Amino acid sequence: MTIGTSGDAAAARGLNAGCDAWYSVIGGTFPEPALALTRAAQAGRHRQALEESRRLEPLWDLFARHGSLRVVAAAAAHLGLTARSNLPLPLRGLNAEERARLVAVVEQLRLHT
């Protein structure tokens, strides 16, 4: 049995507090920042883990506004990993304005697969 954290915006705090795992929504789409945050926390570099999480704050803000599933689905489509329409019905993807904001955040944070 493991004790983990969910909710990506709280991952650094959870891992720093001793959680064994992070059940991440970004880990598959953006493995590099997820791994950097996790490794920092596991190595006891708590400040670095928190700084990585703060760097990702614009992404966390989108999650809070639109839900992490919808945001990561749109990001995967933007990166060409999936078709544009990739959520099962009845879930709706982000609208054009929301997608444009997501693309800006992905570019600002230099998030890539």
C-alpha cells in the first residue's frame, strides 16, 4: 500500500510531506516537469520541488478553471498526440478561446512531450 497525492497543484506539498506517490494527470503528457518535481522532492530538495510547482502555476490555474482532464486532453491534441476531439461524450473539450490560452501557456512554460 502506498500513500499518494492527487491534484497536480498539490503534488510538491504532498511529496515533500512524505507521500510515496503522485497520481499525476500531467505525467504522461509532460513527463519532464513531473519527473523533475518528483525527483527533487524524493531527494529532499523541497524548495526545488516547490519552485517547479510554482513555475507550473499557469497550468494549475487552467486546471482550476477548466478541469485537468479537459486541459490535458487539449494539450495532447495541440502537441499532435491525439485527434483534436479526444474526449468521450458527453465531455466537452475547450472552446477556441480556452485552447488559445492553453497553447500560450504550453509555449510560455516550454512544455513538450
